[in-house]
Amino acid sequence: MRSRRFNFLAVLIAGGALAVPSAGFAQAAAQQSAAKSAPKRDLNGVWQLQGDGSQQPIAEDKDIPSMTPWAKAKFAEEKPGYGVRGAAGGNDPILQCDPIGFPRIMMMPTPLELQQAPGRILEFWEREHEWRPIWIDGRALPQDPDPAWFGYAIGHWEGDYTLVVESTGFRESTWLGPTGYPHSENMRITERYHRVDQDTILYDMTISDPAAYAKPIVGPQRVFKLKPHGEINEYPCVYTEEHEFTQRIREPATPKSAK
């Protein structure tokens, strides 16, 4: 009887009488299964931003909202050393070996290590050997923090696989990216680190800064991949090396129209 029932079901499926799961349904099921395989409330490891190997913008130019008069004036003063706005004598902080700050450092093509400790998660970037604590002990953001290169960050878990981070208190001297988009000290950033499986974090960022932009900047979703055997190497910014490169390579290659 069992054999006859099996044959009958096979005929129905072959004839289209029974629907089989669509490719979309199968993909969604696979993604859900993969998400369940991620360790709960755990972001430990060395992670690599997936990109083209260059520094990524916070958002494409077309997705940058209108700037306020104050921000337009600041933007006009910025002189990147590279790209379409590249100019000799550029004043990009990265050329002076000043800390490039947050959130720009998240868009670098160098690894990031996340380590969890009691009450906090530590982010440690290979670039510049800089680090930032994200406090997850229930504290609130300070009302008037002293401006810092990497701001002041607090976080909480949304379910078992998503860390939500709020940060503020940033130095006004840093840029949002290599193009030179400015920000004020009142900038506030919301991040979401969603670990969908053992090897993948989906990363979202929204920047709110009414003093500089007409509406929030919503960056595209980024992907970070785990480097299971990765290590953070020594990669400080050395001014003598940066200055020598500027004189020998960067400024001679600057388009004449930009000078």
C-alpha cells in the first residue's frame, strides 16, 4: 500500500497536479536556514568589507541629500588628493596621517576585527590600528559628549542576530569619505550589523545631520565576510612615507585641470 501511494504521488507531481516549491521559496528557505546557523549574539572575528579593493563612498553622489549653506561652504574648502576632485596640495586628513575617523574608516578595504567583552564590543581596524568601543551595558548616549575621532557609541541586540548601534560626538574635522563631504559635531549615526550566517554580516548605515544635510544619508547595504584565519596586521599611517608618496607619485599624476 505504501509503494502504491508513493507511485501515485510521483505521477501527480510529474503531471503538475501538485505544486513544487518555487526557486524564490527555496532560496528564502535556504537563507532562513543559513541565518539559523549563525551563532547567537556573536560578531567575534576578523571581517572584510566586500568591494572593488578601493575605499568606498558612504553613498553615491546622487544619493547625497542637498547640503545646507554651512555644509556647502565646508565642502568648497575640502581638496581631496584623489578622484574627480583631486588637487595638488590636497587637505584630505588621510594625506596628513590624521585619523580618518568614523564612519569613513568602515569603508576602507582593510580588515576589521570585532571582539566582545563584558558590557561592550570592541572594533579594531587594521587601517591606522584604531579602535572603538560600542557599549552594550544599557547606558544612554551622553547629552554633550566631547568630540572624538570615532565618536561615542552604544548598542543593543535586536533579536539574536542583529546589533543596532547609535553613535554621536564626532570631531567636525573628519570627512564622510574621500570626496570631502563634511559633517557637523551634531552628526548622529545608526548602524545595523545583521549576521545572516556564519560567514556574512549585512551592514546598514544612516547618517542624520540637520546642520549639514536636508535629510538623512542612507548608505547602500554593504557585505562583510568573515576571514576565519585572518589576523590584523600592523598598518599605521606614517607621515614620512605618505609625504614621499605625495611628492613622487600623487601630485605629478594630478590632472592639470585640477591644479
